Amino acid sequence: MSRVFIYDTTLRDGAQTEGISYSVSDKLLIARKLDFLGVDFIEGGWPGSNPKDLEFFHKLKVEKLKTSRLVAFGSTRRKGRTPSKDPIVRALVDAGTEYITIFGKSWDLHVNQVLKVSLDENLKMISDTVRYLCKRGKRVFFDAEHFFDGYRDNAEYALKTLEAALSAGAETVVMCDTNGGTLTSDISRIVAEVKQQTTKAKLGIHTHNDNGMAVANSVTAVQAGCVQVQGTINGYGERCGNADLCAIIPSLVLRLNSECSCGKRLRELTEVSRYVSEVSNMKQQDNQPYVGSSAFSHKAGVHINAMLKTPRSYEHIDPETVGNKRKFLSSELAGKTGILQKAGEISCQLEKDGKNTKKLHQLVQRMELDGYQFEAAGASLELVLRKSLGRYRKFFNLEGFRVIVERRSDGRLISEATIKVNVNGVDEHTASEGDGPVNALDNALRKALMDFYPELGDMHLSDFKVRVIDSKAGTAAKVRVFIESQDKKRSWWTLGVSENIIQASWQALVDSVEYKLLQEREEKKINE
Amino acid sequence: MSRVFIYDTTLRDGAQTEGISYSVSDKLLIARKLDFLGVDFIEGGWPGSNPKDLEFFHKLKVEKLKTSRLVAFGSTRRKGRTPSKDPIVRALVDAGTEYITIFGKSWDLHVNQVLKVSLDENLKMISDTVRYLCKRGKRVFFDAEHFFDGYRDNAEYALKTLEAALSAGAETVVMCDTNGGTLTSDISRIVAEVKQQTTKAKLGIHTHNDNGMAVANSVTAVQAGCVQVQGTINGYGERCGNADLCAIIPSLVLRLNSECSCGKRLRELTEVSRYVSEVSNMKQQDNQPYVGSSAFSHKAGVHINAMLKTPRSYEHIDPETVGNKRKFLSSELAGKTGILQKAGEISCQLEKDGKNTKKLHQLVQRMELDGYQFEAAGASLELVLRKSLGRYRKFFNLEGFRVIVERRSDGRLISEATIKVNVNGVDEHTASEGDGPVNALDNALRKALMDFYPELGDMHLSDFKVRVIDSKAGTAAKVRVFIESQDKKRSWWTLGVSENIIQASWQALVDSVEYKLLQEREEKKINE
């Protein structure tokens, strides 16, 4: 069991993702969650490049983390300056963290063509900066940017950059595959060679996913001798992203038996992934390894049958180890098994050949013939079961709705929905505009219900899919609408089917709202 | 340069993705695209388990592929049957392909606990089935399911299953990491060991992505001696998906210098990925290695500055090698080739650096930033070009439309569209009901135009797809509507983009009608 240190850079490298833009309070939320997970290091940002980042460091200085160490990130001094006179280096010191990560060039191409300094001057920029920070009591990590590309072009020089940092006092030197194109076989060979030549140094690995190998490259680097792994939650990062810690941590703990401080919290991993995706306003990937909502979904009939005999047959780990859940997608193939399982989830023990099971099975089959597809809409399936098994309550009655889309002669476009619902005997008749007919209807429904059920305020719709079932009928075809909703705790899919896209969307919207309200009530019951 | 064979299983294993459900015509579209890309083998489906799959094989028997070989997939005979009496094996023969892939168990755990037959009987099931098919003139691949798990538990037996297939005539034996949990280091070691013990055999690799290593595992297996790689476009597949061929192919061609039949079409890879995601009605992952829309997006300022000095500084390959584009956040540098080509199709010879080309290029880029995606909607792109190059005429003016969907208190649903158009100075104001709002609008538009353009009577809409572009905005998200239309001679795709699904559908409907009317006039001119 070797100790491996997890270094999270979601807040710095992850923030480079197209579409992500963290506020200071977003960063605080994520930092607290990472602290809860127990990663060893949290890279908080680059205080020299961003005033927001400095604010973040100052706030966390007051609040303090329980488990993780906060790290400030920055570059070496610039050419021709001394570290003490370089504002970027000084901002790093001002961040007030015990740990600092400095990145510098290790590829001679970059030194010559991008920095445009001599190879020697670059080595001095590294050692001067590391030495300056160490003297101020900082513990310093050195990120050797483009290390693997550099090593392939000029191994001797790349090694010299590591030595420059080490001899100046760096605690760990981190080899970065900055462009993300290095093959796993090269990572394995190069890390082993470096290990041999810097016997006493602690080595780290930082990979990007441009060739789809970032996770394998990180784990392989640990096998070859690295003791620090840098990555991000959900693999966020520029271009194709950084190495995904949500995939790396379980492989280290469960396959390599590495000692990781967050190994104790492995069961929280799925929730952490979902939480960070929420705060980042990014949809969590359904097929994300270990933590995705489909990661343990079984669709093929032969697989489901085998799984019932022995779960190991089609699962590489028990999903609960990482806080995820097994799903049997209820398609025609899956038959009664899926229904029994879903009923179990709402604490109804049905018998395989019981009357209720048969009735439900027929109902689901009939709906599937009609175009429903429950495999990807577990929340709607749950509602069908609840209704049939008497574990459902109605939260409102629809009296009617009307949706109008009008394109006027001046080209202006108006979408308006009016809706009339009845909640516990109280009529609510209201209207709302929207960016389109479904959005208008969604807005009107929430407006009508919000006074009665304020908890609807913390859910939102995160995805919306439309599938034409019988495409040959063209615009008269039946459509299947899937809606994904999420709140802080969970995400769920509902569906509706109709020749009328508005009606199909309406069904999915209503299921989504009812599911949320039922879940909240179930949880209250458990907590009481 | 070693030859590596690419084996695509998008249509079989990829179809197991949660949310994917291919019709026969979807499968035909994808098969033609794979044939265009030039993959060596296309696994079309499992004719024994699915009547739709048999129909697909029969259709492709008539149509014939240009480059790729079609493969039917199925299991070994069941216990206690002879292959000739097993309907599943016979359905395989009936599929009429030259190549057949048979999967069988190689993990003793599965033989004992799932199949519940003796280890010897399992070997016979494999060899009997392979021999039976070879005698019928088939060329047979053997997929050794769970090979790596099996090898870890009982290497001797796992090897015996490969030998059973080889001695019965299998051309290639494929080692499958069915549960997707094998580490790259184990793949490398086990493939090398198998290679040593089956010196003359051709070996293949089939991996799943449950630990995030499928791509690295596939490429590593080739380095260790495999000559066939199985995977899917975009990594579709059950749970966390199969190995993504869009990442594997470029690494094989560009990094290992492997000889791949689709190496010649590498520049089409991004388009193929996008096309398959459209037909599958799945959003393409922005950060997908090589082909994702963010795969070469640069956001960090220091990166962009360095990129301007030398592109190699932050890119592992030139994006054009795989048909992708570099993005500097706001300023896109799109290729002009597509525009020149489309202009050629309407007999306009544009010059690469001409003023018109530049103008069109900017226009198309602007529209793409807005969410248009012309790859799958050639007719709409043609209309954009025609409008800009003065090769367009207007057939009608829209004065306005209004669409109403009303759900009354008795549950009845009404969809009605009113439309006012002007054709050659004549106003036409009409209304129509429909099965939904888009159908009502479609009906009303045709009704309004039919008297003026009776040729519209022989076209109909054959497919209708809706894709949410920015799914995070939920029901307020921008949607992209694709409409496929056909008449006796041709089929064509058009698109519209708007936050309002009715407006997006309207654009696609209008493009569809205008394209039809323009084509008819062009043809008349040629015939005259």
C-alpha cells in the first residue's frame, strides 16, 4: 500500500472549461466539498492573474479547511526580473497559503519560441523563484509544463528543469502532459526513466485528455512511481479536459490498493461529482465512469439475466462502493425484473408471479407499444408504479391550458401560455410568456404552483430531448419528449408521448414536478 | 507500419446506450457513413435476437457497401443443441453475410454460474458453432467475452477458449474487457502473454470504458500485438460506453503510424462523429477527444499568445488532420472548403480567396456560432449560398402565422394554425388543424401554397428531429430542428434554429419547400 496524494485543480485548470465561469462563492462551495471528500491539496487559483482569486484565498484564510491544504498557483518570475520585484510572484506570497505551485517550461521549443530566453536563463527563472518562495517558508511544488513533449525532444534538458526546481527546494516535481497527446506506453516508460534518475525526488503527474488517455496515463504514472496525482472533478478543463479524479481515485483505491486520504469517503464520490456539476452549471455526463447515472445501467436482456445470477458478471465494482446505483433499464427485454426492482426502490416488495406484477407488466408493455420508453425515464416509471400500487398522491388538478405562438407581420414572435389548475380546492388561473411554447408552459405551471409548493424553487430543468417515434409520418409523427430535472441532491428523467409536442412536453413537465414533490415528502417522512 | 483492422460495433453494442433506439433506416444511414469512412468491418446487429436486425441485413444485401464488410453477430449454440438445430445460429446464417462474429464465455465464473454448464461443454459450444459456420463458407471471428477477468482468475481456461475457436477455424480471436474494469498495465501484460502462447493467431481487442481507460487499453493492446480493434463511433455503448473509435483511429494512424483503411479518410472523422450523433439523437460531447467542438478551443490567454507564435505549443495535432477546427474562443477559423464544394454543386465556381468566398465564409461562421449546423442539412446550406450568390428566388412572402394548442377542461386537445402568405401579389389567408402545432403549421402552409405550386403534392416530410443546443437552459434552451423531406427522386434535410420550437420548425419547413421548388425549376431548365 503506497501513499498517493490527490491534488485537485478544478478551481484553476477546471475553470478553463468552455462554458464554466466561477464566482468567488462558487469556488467556496466547491472548495468545501473537496475538503469534505478529503483530497490532499486544493489548487485555488492564480492570484497573480485574477483579482477574484485573491479574494477567494483571503476568504478561505478566515474560514479554514478541515482536511485539505490550499495551494496557490503561479508562474516563475519573468525574464530579467528578480522574484522579489515580480508582482506575479509577490501576489502568490500574498495569497497566504502554506503551499505554492509554480509552473515553468521544460520543453526547449517553448523556451526558444514562446518565452524567447536562453535555456540557461529558463533554468534560473525556475530555481530563483522556487528558492525565493522556500526562503519565505513556503512549501513548493514545481509543475514542469510540457514535460513529456520536452522529454521526447530533449530529455537531458527536460530533466535539468526538474533538477533546477529540486535543488532549489521544491518538495515535489510534477510532470505535465500539457497538450494531452502522450500515449500511455510513453508515460509509463518516461516516468520510470525519470524515477531512476531522480531517486530521492517525489514525483507527480498532471495529464490532459486530448487523446482520451488522461485517466489511464495518471494511473499508469502512479504504477511507475508518481506519488502525487493532479486532476479535476468530472475531468473539467480546457479543450478535452484534465484527468478526471472521479475515475482516477476509485482505480487507485480499489485496483491498486493505494492509500488515499479520500479513500475513506469513496462512497460520497457520486454525490461530489453531481454537486460540482451543479455548481459549475454543467450537465453531468450520463456515461461518466463510476459516477455517471448510466455507469451501472444494464439494458441487454442477456446481461440482466446474468446479473440476477451474480452481480459480478457484468459489473467491475459494486456501484455502492462509489455511492452510485445499479439500474435495470426497463425495456421490453427486461420484462418483469425491472418492475420488481423499481418497486423495491419505493419499498414495495412484489412477487415475481404475483397478480400486481402481472398487471403492472402488462400496463408497462402496453405503454411501450404506445411509444413510451421507460429505460431512460426512471422517474416516470416510478410514477406509473406508484399510481398503480396506491403510493401516489395528486398535488393539483389541471382544468386546462392554452398555448399560443404568433408570428406577427413585423416578424415579432410571441409565445404565451395560460393555465388553470386547482390545488386543494383553490383555483389558480395564471399566464406566462416564454422563449417558446414549452418554456411558456413550464413558466406558467411553476407560477401557478409556487405559492402552494415553494420547494419547486430549487429544482430546474437541465436537459430536454425530443425524439420522433414514427418518423415516416413527418410532422404528424408521434413524439417522445424526455425532460431531465435536477436539484442539489438528484437528477431525474421523465417523459411524455403524444402526436402533439406540447402535450408530450406537458406530461413530462407534470411528471417531473410530481416526482420532486413526492421525493421531498418521502424524505421528510424518513427524517421525522 | 503494421496493418490494423477497424471493427465498428456502433449498430450492435452502441445500440445498447441508454437513450439510443435505432430504426432500420437509422441503421442504414449509419452503415453508409461508416462505409464512407472506410472502416474494415461493420457489425450490423444480432439477427437472432431482433427481427429489425434481420431486415437491416436483407436491405444491405441488395444495396451493397463499397469498402466495408458487413458482419452479423450472435452467440454460440446453446447447451444441449446442435448448431444446425439452434434457431439463433440459423438466423445468423440467414443474415447472409460473409463474416460472422460469435461470442462465447472465457471466464470460468460465467460458465459455472451463468451458463451453468461444464467447462468442457462450454469449449464444445464454442468449437461446434465456429466449425459449423466455417463449413458453411463463413469467415468467423470469435469474441471471448470477459477474457481479461477470466484470465486473471483462470488463465489456462481462458486460453483454452481461444484455442477452441482457433482450432475450429476462427480467423481472429478477440479479447474482450466486457466489464471495462481492467487496468492498462494488465491489458498490456496479458495481451503480450497471449501473443506469446498463440503465435500464429490474429488477435483482436474489445474494451469498455467503465474505468475510463477504454481508449488507452485499445491502443496499448495494438502495441502489444492485436491487429483488430473493436469500438463504436463516439464511444456509444452500455453503461460507460465502448472504446471510442474517434479517439482510437487518430492515435493509431498519427502516433503509431499504423496502416488503417480509414486512415485516408481521417479528415472526415469529425463530420462522421457529428453525423452519427445526429442520427442517434445524442448530443456530441463538446470535449470529446479529437472531434468535439471544444477539442481545439483555447481559452487561457497565455495559451492563445503562445499559439500565435507556434501552434504546436498547445496542440498535440493539427486539428485539420481530423477535420476539426481550432477555436480561439470568439474568433473561429473555419475552413472554406465546404463552401467551395457546395458552390460547385450549384455550378458556381468560386475562388478560394475571392471576395464572395470570404463573405460567405463569414456568414456561415456567424450562423454556426448561432447554433446552425450545416453538416447534416445540405439543402439549407445550399439555400444560404443561393441567397448570397443571387441564385435564389422567393416563391412567397409570409405575412404572419399563429399557432394555438389548447387543452380543454374535458381533456380534448386542439391544435390549429392560421397563416397568411402572399404569392405574386395574391393574398392567401387560411387555417388548418393538425396532430400537433408543427403539423398544423405544415398543413396550413401547404394548403396556402398548393393552388400556386401543385408540385408540392408529391413531396412529404419523412423525418423530423429536434436537438436542444444549450441544454442547461432547460425548456428555454435554443433548439435546432432538422426536417427530412422526400419526393420520388430525392430526399433532403433542412434545419432551423430558435429558442422557439415553432419558429425553428417553420424555418426548416420553409427551406424544405423552397428547396423543392428550386430543384424542380433547375431540372426543367436542364430538360428544356
